[in-house]
Amino acid sequence: MSHALREIKAAGFAVELDGTDLVISPFSKLTPPQVLFLMSHKAEIIEALKQGQAANDKSLTACPDDDRHYCHECQNLINGRCMASPTRYSPVDTHPRRCVDFVMGREP
């Protein structure tokens, strides 16, 4: 985070980016010196906010591999029953699940 962004946040303001515009709230509480400060550091603050957004985007997409599957994707599901299960149960397929007997093969 840039020094300018830290300063304005420390003064109690929320700072967001709307395209190339800064959105400061509560705007009505800004003093004239703070407005001048923001104007002179606008590019630095925008860059810091963009870097923060990029870091958040990366953290959202950097999740571990999900090993859950829907039963309807498994070759062991025949006529609505799980043939890998000793009880040959009929799974409710509303949520993905982990299954040691899962065999990929059916089209979802």
C-alpha cells in the first residue's frame, strides 16, 4: 500500500476505485488540505488500489484443486444407483461429494 493511501485511510476515509476516479467517503468530511493532498497523489493512490485489486483477484482464483464430483459424472452410477456402494444406494445429486470409488467417464 502506498504512503498516500495509508495516510488518507488513517485519517478515517474509505477509498475505492471507480474506473479512473477515486471514490472517497465520507467526502463531505474532507478538509481543503486533504483535497489538495488527494489531487497531488491521485496517480499513486490509483496505482496502489489497482495493485490491491489485482492481488485480490489472484487470491480468489488461486484455490486448491477440488476433488469433489457429482455422482452423475461417475461410471459407477447405473440406472440411478451407485454400483460401487455395497448398498447400491440412489444418491441425491444436488451437491458434489468426495468418493474414493469415483470413476470419471460420464458427461455431466
